[in-house]
Amino acid sequence: MLNRSVTLTETQRFLLRNVSIIVLGLFINQMLQTVGSIVLARVLDDPTKFGQVNLLLQIFGMASLFLNVGFNSSLIYTFSRKPLQAVQTNFRVAFFGSSLFGIIFGLILALLAPFLANYYQLPELKGALTLSAIMFMFNSMINIGVASFSGNRDFAVQAFFMVITTTLSTSGMVLGVIWPLGQLNLLENISIWMSVGAILTALFIGWKVERVHNPKWLGNIPLQEVRIMMAYGIPSWAGNIAKAFQQPFLVMMVGSSSVVAVGYLSNGFRITGFIGIITWAFMIVTFPFVAESAQDQKESQHRGTSCVRYNNIFLYPMTAVICLYPDQINGFLFGESFNTGDSAIYIRLMALGVLFSSVGRLGGSILAGIGKTKANFWVMIVAGVFVVAIVPFIAAESPVLAVWIYTGGWAVSAIAMIGFFYYEKFPLNWWKAYGEPLLPTLGMIAIMQIGALAPGWYPLFIVGGLLCLLALSIVIEKRAATDMHKLDARQL
């Protein structure tokens, strides 16, 4: 049992070390995107043009969800369990299948370009969306290359790839504004420069894959392996579409009546994106981390509980700070002109939406790690059905109510995910996962709210709240470690 105790300690260290690496990469990504948005807002100095650019980016985000058809998640699963087979066969199958579907979806978007341009009464969209087919083809290749390192648990390289991808993509977006080519309009320039960034990224990642994994790029494509990979990957892929489409769909619906409101919503999503990277990082690490111990249910449950617990230790206080100070954060980043009466409501609701969504998103990764991918699909459908069924009818009249629906859908999906854990007979330790990590954040909020009653001393209360958060977090972690040692002693 002593060896098991050591193993658990090493497991926790592995989890926190690699999540820290991914968080750093995602934080840099979010910073790059935010800085790019700030540059656009200041250079364009026109809320209408700024909203048009963000509308184009949201359409790109929506279209990107349909890439890969689950080949990337299936490749991660195979790399985690059968690395030799992954290098010899599965990488080639995934690369071919993903590239093919990338071309197909790029062409579909090009065909839809005239209809979308007419729907938004924005003729410049037509050429921009047509040119973007190049970008999507290479992005599909990029995703497979990144998946090979995620499945191999080489998270440092994966984080580096994410930063490279975002750097070149954001640079292309900015270059489209400050370095226009020929007679292309603003949106077309952004599309072509972002495509150049995707090509450069694909070439670099392809070179790295060849150097590290040396996969068999050429050879036959076994149809049986294609069916196996798609059977595993499609539910996860469909769930990710249902999960991630809501944000761009919400923005696109609001954009049908006001591109200015698109800019406000996009800024809110960028701010709350900083807390979203916490769960995103844990999702990336959790999938192969739990898959590695899928044959041992007790160990998998322990790993799943640890992932959710540490996710919430970081997520709870960050969500609280954004909900307490939305106007200050928004005004500091984007300027007072984007700090409207409704912006604080948008930001608070989006922050709570990210918090609720973490239950389903991280829960889906845990269940996918033990081979149960269908839960991820149905839980995300629960979240998305409210947005699809209600938002199109109210977005034009009440964007704030539309965001309420978005957040409410995620709250219902969180309840559904907990139900799926019991359905799959894989319950976590709910108190350690969700209850105990909330205590330090409640202490922090209490001190900060008391400080609001004494404006002259408020900065000291903010510092006191953060110190309380740190102290209580250390206390509950020490108590958890003590409980673990007592359990091991009894078992000995």
C-alpha cells in the first residue's frame, strides 16, 4: 500500500505539472487573441467595422468545429493505449480522413458564402469565406499533428504548437488590416493572411511530427480501422460541435440585427475566455490521463475526482473576480467606449456559463477516457437545444435575454452530466470535487464585499480577500493529504 501512496502522489504531481504547462500555453493564446482584438479595435476605431471582423471570426470558429470528424480524439485515445499501432497505422488513417473532410467542409463553406453574405447584408463576406477554404484544409492537418503529441502526453510540445498556431493566425488577422493586398476588401485580406498563417503552421508541425514520431505517411487505408476510429470519434466530435457552436451561434444571431452588439459580446467572451482556459487545460490532460488507467475503475475515479477538484480550485475564484469587477476589467482592456450599460450583465452571465459548462466539458473528457463517448454528445445536446430553439426568436429584440438562455442551458447540462456519471456507474467524490474547493472562494468574496462598505479601505480588503483565498486553499489541501494518509494507514 506504501507503493500505492507514492503512486498517488506522483499522479497528482503529473496532473498539476502538465496542466500548468497547458494553462501557460492557453493563457498565452488568450493573451495573443485579446491583444489582437485590442489592436483591431484601436486601429479600426469603428465599432461597425470591428463588429464585421468579429462576425467573420465567429463564422470561422463555427466552421472549424466540423473539421476532423472525430479522427483527432480517436488518435489521442489510440496513442494513449497502443502507441506503436498509432504510429504505424492510425496516424496515417487520421491524417488522410481529416484532410479529406477538411477539403469537403471548406468547399461547403465556399458554396454557402453567397447566402451568408446576403443574410447578414454584408457583401464583403462572400469573398472572405470563399478564400477561407484554404485555411480550413490546412487546419485539419494541424489538428491531427497536435493530437499525436497530446495522445503521447507530450504536453509541452502541444502547448508550444497551440502558441505557434495562435501567433500566426492572430498575426494574419492583424496583417489583413494594416497590410492590405491589391483590390481585396478588409474581410478578404484577413481571410487570405490567416490562410498563409495556417499553411506555415501546418508545414512546421508536419516537420515536427516526422522528426519525433516518424509515422508511416504512405500506405493503404484499412477500412476496418477507419470504421473503428470513426465509431469512437464521431460521438465525441458531435458532442464538441454541440458544445462549442453555442458561442459563435449566439454572436451570429445577435449579429443579424446589430454588428455593434457583436463587438460587445465578443469582448465579453474574450474576457471570460481567461477562465475558460482552466477547464480547457484540464480537458486536454484529463483525456489521456484517465485513459491510461481505464482498466482500473477505482484509480480512474480517483484521477477523475482529482481533475475536477483542481480545476475548481482555480476556476471558482477567477469566476468570482470577473463577476465582481466586470466594468473595471472591460474598460481597462478595450476602452470606455465598449463599456456600455449591458456589458457588465453580458460578462457576468458569460462567466457563469463558463463555470457551468466546465461540469459537462470536463465530465465528458473523463468518461471519454474510460471509453464512454456518448455521454459527451447527449449532455452537449442538452446545453445547445435551448440556444437553438429560443435564441433565434429573441436575439434581435433582447440580446441580454439571449445570453441568459445561453447560461441557463449550460446549467441544465451540468445537472445532466452528473446524472450520466451515475448512469455509467462511475460516480466521483462530489464533495471533494465540487464542494470543498468552493470554501476558499466564499471566504474571499465575503471579505471583498465587506470592503465595499468602506471605500477608502477597499484595496486592503481586496488584498485580504486574496490572502484568505490562498490560506484556505492551502488548509483544505493539507487536510485532504492528511485524510489520504489516514486511509492508507487503515488499509495497511
